[in-house]
Amino acid sequence: MHKIYKYSLIIVAGTALALQGCGKDYFDELSTNPNQVTVATLPALLATSTAKAGLNTFTVGSNTASYVQYTANPTAAAASDIYETIDYTGMWDALYFAMADVNEMKKLAIKQSSSEYLGVSNVLLAYNLMMVNNLWGAAPYSEAFNPSNFTPKYDTDQAVHTATMTLIDEAITELAKTTATIKLTAASDLIHAGDRAKWLKTAYALKARLLIKTSKTTTYNAASVLTALGNSYTSNSDDAGMATFVLRNNWATVSRNNAALSLGGWLSEQFVDHLNGKTYGLFDPRIKKITDVTVVPGNPTYPAYIGTVNGAGNRINGTFNNTTKDENYISFNSPWTSDTSPLLIVTYAELKFIEAEAAFTSDRQRAYTAYLAGIRANMDKLLVPTAERDAYLADPRVAVGFTNLTMDLIFKEKYVATYLNPEAFNDARRYDFKYKDFTLPQNAVLTSFLRRLDYPLGERSKNGTNVPAGVARTTKLWWDL
């Protein structure tokens, strides 16, 4: 675990100010006087913290996308595809540095008696912490931000989950207040532009996520999930996303680099076949808004959607190669991954599928209505033409009626709606990877699906005595048993 110096905030506060358009002169001065910014302000901390929440969503989503087979590596037996150990020190650091910044904002919000900044601080702290918890399980939290403690203890995975829930509940209490004397600075809030009510809805959205994640445990309470949802998003306009970039959306950079033959971001056969009609016998029009058609060798005018097999690499039969766009990859033409698309943290569509799952046992009609609403919301977000959206929703393989609704259908559709989002990895584990035709990657080094990440080398070298030992990548987290 790193000792986090307060001067690290100077750097990130500067980044935040740059996002607000402070410009080149600021950085020129900073380069000659690194101590110029000595006290971070609430607006500066808000800007850097909301920016990092979006960037960490991308980082975690991109590193877990192959584990849920959204993406695949065009090189055979790539470590990211076949479950080999990978050192994720950079991702661990990004999450903890983000929490350190948020923790500073929280302390300042308490000092200045700002309920709005305190509420947002708790939301963002919980969000980054839950991503750590979801990836590794046990992690430092209760002792993590004491600058005099170089080796903080690891709280258990369930204790960390409980801590995130406490943070969310505290956030809800603070954000419900309407009398804050120091209100959120709209220009510095890169997620909800200073809208307290939307932050309150997002707190409830994350609470619903935390509660549904326990669906396999004895503590699960579906009614509590539905209560949280009742206070959360009501349309796509409520979605939480971060869309302020130095250059462009990070996924668009992956796509543009791919077009320049750096060959990242190829879509998995599993995901493509989920949409192109091969797996379910039903063509999903969202695929046209997610990726571009391939060029088929021998018939370059014929549009097709072809994925890359995880672990096998690009066209293992050798007849295709990955410089001719013969397989699909992430597209910068997509409303989801364009240059200006927000990095989505949580969406209304996702919440409708959470509602469908939570209501499934007690109110099948409500579950069915939520299931259809989730599909519609996701299609609208992707700008699917109305006629194509309605045709898909009316197809008898989708419009099955509430008595024929299954949990398989709910997870099938949610898998599309959470495309590239970190939450998809949690759902896949809760669902035991039972998506139709979902198989282990070719050349996999494990005999079952990956359930967690190895603790990073950087953490083992700095805090090795506290890092849990001998935890296999197939070991389930407490909520996944």
C-alpha cells in the first residue's frame, strides 16, 4: 500500500483545473514552481474525483472485458484471454489514488460543513472501493488513508462490502438535505453538473447494485433492492457518466488505434454471436450501433458480424488476418464508444434489469415490464431506429409474456445493456457464466472460469505481510458462493 502524500493532490488538482479550461499557462507555472498550489479546493477536488471515477470505470471495464467475453485478443493464447496471472498494479494504484483524492474532499467538506460535497464524496469513495472489492475481495480500507501507516491491514471482503454500503447510506442522508450553504460547483462536477438530486438518485442506484450483488447469499433482500430502485433513475437522462476528456473517450481511442493497426479492442465471438443471430436465432439491431460490419475475404461487399474466439486469436484457420477488418472490434462510430460518448458508470437500463431480477419471485408482471423497459432504454441509448427497436421488442422470442419470463432472459438482455461496464463481471459471476454457448477460452490455463484477480505485485512488494496469501483466481468472493 502506498503512503499517499498530500502533495499528490497538487498534481490531480491541476489536472482537474485543466479539464475546466485553465490552460497552458497554469502548467507552465506549475512546472517551475511545483508548490504553487498548496491547498486543494472543493471544486478542484470535485473535478479530479469525478474525472477519475469515469476513467477508473474505463480502466476496470477494459481489464475485465475479456473475462466476460466482450472483447478478445487477436493474438492466440494472450494472457488476458486465457486467465494467466496479470500484474494489475496500475489499476490498483489508480483506484487507491482516486480514493485518496476523494478522502481529501470528504475531510474538507466536513470542515466547511457542505452536505452536498460530503454526500458526493461518500458516493465516489464507495464507487471506487466497490470496484476494488469486486476485483480482489479483501483490501485495505479502515487503515488505508493514514499517511503514517505504510502497511495498512486488509479488511475482509465482506467487511469492505459493508463499508461501501455504509458510505452509500451516509451519502443518501447528506444528499437528501436541501439547505447546503456550500453547493456543488456545476462546472467542476464532470458527472452530474452540480445536480444534487441526480447525485441522490445515483447513490440509490449504487445501493441497488450492492444489494442485488448479494442475491446468492442468505442476507439478500429483494424488497430492499426495489425500495432503492424506487428512489433512483426514472429515465436515460439520469444516467451517470463522465464525458470530459483531454482528447476523447478512452474507448474511442482504443477504436482509433485499432484502425491504425495497433489491434486492441477486438470483439469476442461470444458477444458478437449473442447479437448477430447465431446464438439465439434472432438478429439484435444493437449490433449495428456497437460495431461496424466486417470485410469478408472473397466477398468484400457482403456485410457480416464475426467475433474473435477468446484464446484462439484472429481466425485460427489462417485464412483471415487482422489487418483487413475481417472480424469486429469496438467502433468510434458507436454512440457508446464515440469520441464524445460519456464513460458510463451506471444507467437507467441497468437498473430496470436489476428491478426485473428483484421482482421476479414476488411480482412477475412487474419483472416482465421492467425487463422490456430495460431493453427499450438500452436501445434508445444506442440510438437504434424506432422501427427496429419495436420489431425486436415485439418478437415472440423477446415478448414472451410475463408467465414465460425467465432469469435467463433477464441476464441475456442485461449482458448487452452493460456492454464494457465493470458491473458485467459481477453479473457473470453471480450467474455462474451460464450465458448460452458461453465456454472457457481456448488454451485456458484454468479449468473453470476466473472469479477474481491476483493481488498486484506492487502491493505484495510494499505490504506483503498483510496481503492474503494463496488465494487462487478461481476462489469465489463471499457473495459468489
